[in-house]
Amino acid sequence: MSDDGDIIPSVMQNGGNQYKIKENSFLPSAVVENNTNMSFENSKPAENYGPDQVLPASEKYTSKANGRVTLRVEAGADNTPISVPGLLTRSAELYGDLPALNYKSANKWVKVTYKEYEQNVRTVAKAFIKLGLERFHGVCIIGFNSPEWFYSDLGAIYAGGFAAGMYTTNLVDACFHCLETSKANIAVVEDSKQLEKILSVKSRLPHLKAIIQYEGKPTEEGVLSWEDVMRIGSAESDDKLNAVLKTMGVNECCTLVFTSGTEGASKAVMVSHDNLTYNAYMITKFLSLVNGKEVLVSYLPLSHVAAQITDIYSAITLGAQVYFGEKDALKGSLVNTLQAARPTVFLGVPRVWEKINEKLVSIGRKSGSLKKYIADWAKEVGLNHYEDAMKGVDRETYSYKFFRWLIFSRIKSAIGFDRCKYFISAAAPISVELKKYFMSLDIPLCEAFGMSECGGAHTLSNPTDENVAGVGKTLEGVRSKIDKPDKDGNGELCVYGRHVFMGYLNMPDKTEGTLDTDGWLHSGDIAQIDDKGYVTITGRIKELLITAGGENIPPVLIENNVKAALPVVSNAFLIGDKRKFLSILLSLKCEINAETAEPLDTLTPEVISWLSSLNCKFTKVSEVVANKPKEVFDAIQKGIDAANKKAISNAQKIQKFTLLPIDFSLPTGELGPTLKIKRPVVNDKYKDLIEEFYKN
Ligand SMILES: Nc1ncnc2c1ncn2[C@@H]1O[C@H](COP(=O)(O)OP(=O)(O)OP(=O)(O)O)[C@@H](O)[C@H]1O
């Protein structure tokens, strides 16, 4: 076959990687929807040219493990479908000796190059096959971010199985659900704590053939260590692995993302190779990131799609370096990793940005009045600079340049943000106030909207977009539409494109309820799209409170208004579904147990100084909750009144509030892994308090 117009990746016959990806290679048998300009042919199946082939398919969605779906390629889309193994192989070829992964061992940073990265993944994949991993069966992984997590995830995919992350906070039942649903052959656990969960349900998992513990030496009989895995894989030839890779297609499932259950039972979202590789392509292209030059920090839970698409797939697409955070990243060590890595792109969920904000505010409070005066001035100049940019005024005033040199650069260096080009917030709504706060420090945030069901991101904003409340514009090659818009243009955001998931595993009804017959994904979010294409999320249908009077209330907007009016409030939770009026549960900001990350009774210095400004000497949540000091409750009421001024109708006004005895947190179960509130959990936990609001 000639090189010109060669449509089948050349197969290298001897050893090593027995396939090679060609730029612009198109394969036969592709089944593609829509008015594509891609030169796919619907000829005979070519099931031996994997992993980058598009396998014959006629369905838009599936809920079968071995199902295949059609690709939704848009006209003008300029990238060829590529599988996950194809992508990593290509990066190993392009960026071979560049560092890919950096992890800390014995207090020193160790680098893994792209060549070694792929080699390690192949070794793990060979071990998985030897240990009995079958096509379309799961490898469930539970642990904090580490090279072994990446190798297990990608190794599972190379070996033809499903990579399936489990949240480290999952209790035994949730782990069992993932292992059972994915028919897992292999479980990979970080340590003995996670191992216990798997061992306790092992006897009920007939498909489970091997358990691997990657940290330390397992003491439990039959549990393999990471060294065992590498030894087993290294002893295997490449033949079986290459044979599996040849049968693979980009339109098959390779990853199961288990939803975190903020709105009910967790579902297994089937994500294809093309979903992931196309999503990473869209994101990296939108941000104009530079191949071989970018640096990221991996610390958000990898079982969530946002971390996977960033830390694994976008990084591989770019040949970027990933630094691994430490287990206690969110308890305070993240800043050390940031200082070591000095990332060029940083992703945080809104709660992470809130934490950074809280830390900076508390540092600011300790400064003397002159420093405070200068800092306030700098912040005003910083905010003005970005507000000008949002209006299209592209200029750097002398005062902005001066404060960038004097103040902003120092703050950024202290956080490890000195060379960061993109600060991204994703996975949940973030308030405009917080965006503006970071703008004032010359840390303008981009916002991404995405879902597990669209393999990562669907929109991305630029920090200087005129619509600061929005989540940016729809990414390249995919589409958005608003279903049944009301008079203000608000309706359900629907999403179409190559990134839209294949279906929920074993849940045909739920799949059909989410993907319509034309292949549009109904997001469950309420949004508006303006005439320039900016998308603004205005609510969540799944979370909408419908009052007894029939008014639809988007709780997060109102909760954010309350938090903005009352900076001492950590979490706000609106009640009103099927109720006569709205009420709200509030938690005050308190200290966190550094070991367990559980909230403590001690209030933060910020809250204590606010209380003392109200002549209240309490320092503990319990004291405030028990004594209900009048001045404090009056001040909270004032904050609620201020938030109520933003209400668009009387029904949207909060009538009652109460303070909770403890803040929400991940370990206590009210927050999910991306730190979004798990509404059913809170409703259940505080049902008695809630009923109190509505007595009589
Ligand atoms: N930038 C954003 N602004 C507002 N909401 C967002 C944003 N990004 C994501 N979301 C919300 O997160 C949802 C997607 O959540 P995701 O797929 O990550 O689920 P999850 O947290 O794992 O679990 P669950 O579906 O149970 O909430 C979106 O439908 C939307 O409601």
C-alpha cells in the first residue's frame, strides 16, 4: 500500500508496538453520522486494524458492554478519530524523551518520560491480560492520584477492558456497585484501607480474578503488589496484547465513569475512545496550548471525568508534564506541589477556588493598615483591567503594570502560579463574585461546563469574555441547543457531538431518557445561549425546587447570593420543594481536622473576628448554635435580606434560616467528590430541622 492515501495504519511486524499511527489515516467501515467531509467508506468490516479503526455500527447509543456506536462527526471537523492507545503511542513517538509524569519518592521528584510512560502502560496491560482481564470487563481503581493509577487506567484500556475509577470516599456498597456493574476482573487499590473494602465483598464478585495493592507490600494472602504486576507483565511477549489492540475500535467503550450520585444512585457512563480523545483535542485546541511545553498538577479525584480529561488525556495529547499532588493536597499540601511544579494550566473545582480565596483573605486580614490600603488599591486596578478587557478595551495601564510587578506577581509566585496561563474552574457552578475576586488579583478564571456524559468539557470561557456569568462558548465540532426555551430563552441545554457518551451500562431506559432519538444529550441543566453563542447555566432541572405554589426555583443561584452577602457562611442549602415558602440551612466557616478533613467545632479566625465585631465572644459553632446570640442572628438576617433583594419574585425570597451544628464535608457525606452538595443526603440528614421550618 502506498503512503499516499494510505487508509490503514501500517502494522510493524516485529516486536514492540505492532501498530503505528499515521497522521490523517482514515479507516474503512466507518459509520459516521451527519454531513461530514471525512472520507470514510461504508465497506466491509476491518476488525483487525485496531485500535484506531471505526468499527461498523448502526446505533446512536447502546447500553451493552460490547456495543458500538456511530460517530457524530461534524462537517469541517479537522481531526481524525484516534483511540486511547493510538494517542499514547503517538505521544511516545513525538515526545519520547520528554518528561511525562513527575512523582515524589523519598522526598525527591522522579521523572518518567513519554517512552517509559507508554512502556509501563503496555507492561501493565500485558499483566492484566495474563491475570485474566477479558474484553469489556472492568478494572476498578481506587486510590489517590499516582502514576500507578494512570498505568492501571490506561493498561485496562490497552488490554481491551474498561477503566473504572472509584472514589476513595466510596463506602463498601458503592465499591461493590462499581465492581459488580463493570463485571470487574481486576481491582487495583492504593493501600490496606481501600483493600479492606474490596476484601469484604470479594466473595460476592464472581468475575473478580485479581486484586492489586500498589502502595507498600500487601500482607493479605493472594493480593498482588505493584512489583508483582510489573514482573508478570515484563515476562509476557507482546503478541496477546497486540492481538487485542487489533480488534479494538474508537467507537467502543473504554472507560466507565461512575456518576458521583449528587442526584441519586450512581450510573456507569460508557465513554468511548473517540469521546475522550476528541474531547482532549477540543480543549487543548481552544486554549491554544503548546505541545511539549505545558505543566499540570494532578490532585482532583481521577474517578471524575474532569480530572481524567485534563490530567490523563489532555496531557497526553499535548505531551505535557504532570506532577502528582500528595494525598493531603486539599488539606493544605497542594501549595507545595504547585510551587514545585509551577503549572502552566491549573484546574480547580469551585470549592478549591473558594478555599484559595479564603486563605488569601485570611492572610490579607493579618496585614497592617498601609499594606491593606495598597492591596485594596491594587485589587481595584486589577478588576478594572479585566472589566475593561471584557468590554473589548485591550490596554495595560501603568498602574496595572505597576501592581502586576509589585503585588500580583508576588501573590502568584507564593501560590506557584507565576507561569500559569490558564486558571480553570469546572464541574460545578462558580459565583461571579469569586470570578471577580480572582480577576482583581490578576488570576482571571476560565470556566468549563461539562458532564461525565460528554466525556469532559462541552463549553469553555475565556477570562475576558464579556459574559462573566457564562460558561463560554460551545467547543469546536460539537453543538448546543436549548430545548423548549421560555420567553427569556431559558430551557434545557442539549448537547450533540463526538464527545457525547455511548449510554449508561445495562440501563437502556435511563439511556433513552437522556439521549433522544436524534442523538442529542439532554443535560438536565437549564441554560440560555445569547446571540453571540455564550452559554449561561441558569439552573439544574434535576435540582429545581418546585414550590407548593408551582414556582420553579434554581437553588444554587440563590445560595450563591446568600454566600456573597454573608462571607462567613461556608455552605448554604435552600429548601422549598413542594413547600409554601423558601428556607435555608447555613453552616459557618470552621477549622478542618488536618488528618481526616472533617469539619471541627472551632470557627475560622475570619468568623471569630466577625462575631467579635458584633460583640459576641464565641469561638465555636456549637456555642453560636446553642445560644443564638441576637446580634449575630440579626446580622445573618440582614445578609438574607440583601440576598432577597436580588430575588426575581416574592416566591424566590428566603423566609427562614437556621444554623447547622457542623459544616458540610466530603468525609461526612454532604459533599460529593467534586465538592458539589449531595442534595438527597442533606435533605435526609436534616429532615427534622427542615420540618421545624414548616410547622404550622
Ligand atoms: N461550569 C459549570 N457551571 C454550572 N454547572 C456545572 C458546570 N460544570 C458542570 N456543572 C454541573 O455538573 C453536572 C455534571 O456533573 P458530572 O457529570 O460531573 O456528574 P457527577 O458530579 O459525577 O454526578 P451527578 O450526575 O450525580 O451530579 C452538569 O450537568 C451541571 O449540572
